[in-house]
Amino acid sequence: METKNTAAELERRHVNSVEVRLAPQAGEAESSQRTIEGYAALFNVETDLGGLYERIARGAFTESLASGDVRALYNHDNNLVLGRTKSGTLTLVEDEKGLRFSCKLPDTSYARDLSDLLKRGDIDGCSFGFTIEDEDFETREDGSYLRELRKVNLIEVTLGCTFPAYPTTSISLRSLEQWKESREREEFRSRLYIAKLKLQLMAM
């Protein structure tokens, strides 16, 4: 059963898949040409959110990338911008694996700090913030639930998250409860309809 999240609450997920590549151009300082590349999200990979599994469907970001303006942030801080799709300093592309990003770092103190931390291996992942446009749930054989994100609105890509966590996992669980309630209502209406048909047949 397909459901739609109308609450539009921000959720965040973490991916350990960042690479650092230095690409200075001739005659320019190395610090002005640092580029970070990696995957902000991976398709069809199940994540255990604690009592609920989740995966991102291929193409979930297509509409968002076509119409949105996404920013790359340092540690989820809106004041520390690393790049932006509108300015061309952040590039986001969906491929077979997931949502790939490339961010040209600015020549700022926090961007230089981030580059050094990544090179040292102190930080090796990134996060992305999003709201849900379309989702679906299914019950698995072991009784657990799988949430599939079919369409999301990408808000941010964050680098420099030292301790990745899922502070908004409760949103996912609340969405699951809403889906359960919706399914129970549909099942009740279905049983009621069958009962009415039986009564009509008996009356005939």
C-alpha cells in the first residue's frame, strides 16, 4: 500500500562513502580547488533504524533534483555552507548505485578543517536531510517492517558529521503507525462490505 507523508518533517540518514580528491588548477592555490566526492545515499540498501528497516528506491531523488536547490553543509550547520547546486559548486547525480555528489570546497577555515579531517580519516561519511513525498511499507516474514522511500525532497547534504545519528527516527516509526492504522481501516471496510453482500444474498 502506497502512502504519502503530509507532515513534511525533516529526516536525516548517514552514509559511509566519502572520498577526498585534491584537484588544483595551474596557477591557483590548492586550497581553492579541493573537491569532495562520494555518495550521499545508496539505492536498495537496507538500513536498520531500530525496529524498522528502510531502503531508498532508485529514482527517489529525480523530481527533487530537477526542481530543488540543495546545499552542502558542514555538520548540519546552515551558516557553514560548503556548496550549492544553484551556484554550481555542488553537483548531484543519480546513477545505478545511488545519489552521487561532488562539492568544490570554498577557501574558508571550516572547509580547510574538513579537508584535513577527511584526509586524516577522522571523518569518513556524510549525511543527507530530506522530507518524504512518497513511501510504502511491507511486512516481512520475520514480522519486521520495511519502509521504502519512493520519492523524497532533498534538503541538504552534510559533511563533517563526527557522530552520525538518527535523531528523527521517531518520524519513521510514527509514519509506520499511521500506515498500520490506515491498513486496519481498509481491512475493516473490506470486512464490512463482504458482510453486507452476505446479508443481501441471504435476503434474496
